[in-house]
Amino acid sequence: MGFVRKEWPSPQQFNHCIVAIRAADDSSGVVLSHAKLGPLLFFDPTDPETPVGSLPEEEQGSWALLIDHDAGDLVRVPRAPPERNRTERTIDAEIDSTGTIRGSLHQSSLGREATSERTVYHRANDEAYRGVVEARVRRGAANASVSTVQSRDDERRDRFDLDVAFTAGGYAQIMGRGLMIFRPAIIGRIDRLSLDASSRKYPIVLDGWNDSVTSRTRLPAAFEVEELPKPVMLDTPFGSYPARAEAREGMLHFTRSLRIKSMPVPAEQYESLRRFFESVRAARARPGSTPRPERAERAPIMPRALTSVSSYSPSGVESATMPPPTWKEAPPSSTTMVRMVMLKSQAPLTSQ
């Protein structure tokens, strides 16, 4: 395993041993269909956090020397498809007339995301893990406190579930004269990577990954929604990001989904990649210190999918080309807040 040059036949390039298990034709997981040996399920028994059917992220896509008495071969370890590496969040919350939000979060992590969550959980005691979870919630809802943290680890299904109950005072900003604003995305991604360089010399390898959020927020009865963020639909060769907010029957329904493809991105496409993530960042921008929604904080927010930055280029990558991103809609506007106004009943006119 590791950075292997295919044209240099030397066993000294390899630094780790894993297992390739002959599997059934319908096996799922990190499976390679070998011409002579049939389906092979790759597994690393030295990693205590990665169950059978998955592989540590750094081993996926690597060259491996397959050792067999009559069918040895240099093979590329397969990558898990993006849909196996995903995080799904469901939030049910309520905002009162003072701007305090109370809610519950259910999070399901699968594949590589489950491994990451499992690792954090196993390396901390209950109190420390609770602190980690509370810090995540506070990144979306400042001053939040967590009253319940319950986790369930299902290694057989390579799934890690988390349930959290939280409260945050001042989540919605009361602007005076009956105006309230707040962000519909209460809890979002926690991992970030900034693409700060103006250009790149080497490709970037995207690790496929999906992240989705569905939230249902009950609104205070004394308010009605005056303005919602505009729908967003970003669709590029690197991934997609749709987001939509809708108010009905006293509830705000919000959904968004970030899907990153597994692919190498040539250096000449770096600017297009930056543009995609800048647009995602703009759509998820946090409010600044001023009450106007358009003054959103400009801190870079990037998903962890860009975890593998190549120091060399595999054969054919530099010459690869791809079309520029196709925007199904214009990049999102800077209005990412929900604005509500207080309902007032007008006194009847009296005769003079």
C-alpha cells in the first residue's frame, strides 16, 4: 500500500499488509472483480474502527500487490461509492417569541463518515464526547447547551447513530418593531477545508461523500414569515448542492444536500472547483454582527471531502480535461436568512 509507481517493480514500495477475501458475486463493500480470482473483498484487520466491508480512507484507491501462488497481480484497491459514505441529519425544533430555539437532532453516519464518528467516540470518555457534540452544535447555534447525547454503533451495518437534544437562547435575532431573523440551517457540516491558493501545480483527488440535512422548525405563533432564502441548485462536474426552504402551517421546512463525486481534479480545473465551493459557502453563510442578512460572515467553509491532495499525478491525470461547471441556476444570493414579522391586530375605527 502507499504511493506506488507502477512502472517501478520493487516490493520496497509497499509498507502495509491487508487481507483480500474471496467473496460471493453479490457481495457489497470494497470489492474488486479480479479476472482470475473473482470478487475480492478488501479488509484491514489492523484498524479497530473500520469493520469488514470497509477500508480506511487512506487505503482506498491505492496500488496493492496481490499475493497468490498462481495469480499474483498489481491491483488498484477500489474506492467505496459516494453513497456509502454519507451523513444524514434530521432536526426537529421550535423557536419561541424570545428567539430561543429548542430541538432534537438525529444523525446517521455511514461508511467512512461512520468510521470518523466511531473513532472520535472511542477515543473519548462520555463527558469528553458530550463536549465534542456540544461544540459542534454551537457552531450552528451559538451558546447552545446539550441536555441529551445518545449514540449507537452498528458495526455490522457500518453505521453510527447519534441523538441530541439542545437549547440555544438568542438563536433568532429580534430586530425591533416585531422583526425576527434566523438561519434555517440550524446544524450543518463541522469539517472544513479552505482552498486558499490562487492556483495549483498538482491535481486534487476528491473523495466521494454525501451530506444531507432535513429540518422542521415550528415558528412562534405571533409571527409570520415575510421572506425566505431563495432556492439553490448548484450542479457541476465535481458535485451538486440543492437547498430549499418552505413555510407552511406554522412550520419552516428546510432541506439541503451536498454530494461530492469521487474523482481527480486536474490542476487546470482548480479555479472551477474553487468556484463551486465558494458558491456552497455563500449559500450557507453565517450571519454577521449586523442585522442585515446580506452582511453574512465571509469565513471559508469547506467540506472534508477534499481530503486527498496528490503530491504526484497518476498516469493520464494531467492531460485529463472536463467541461466547466454548468450552473442550473445563478449562484445563490447572499440572503440566507428567514425573516419574520409580528402579527398585529388593528383596532376597529370609531366614529368621531
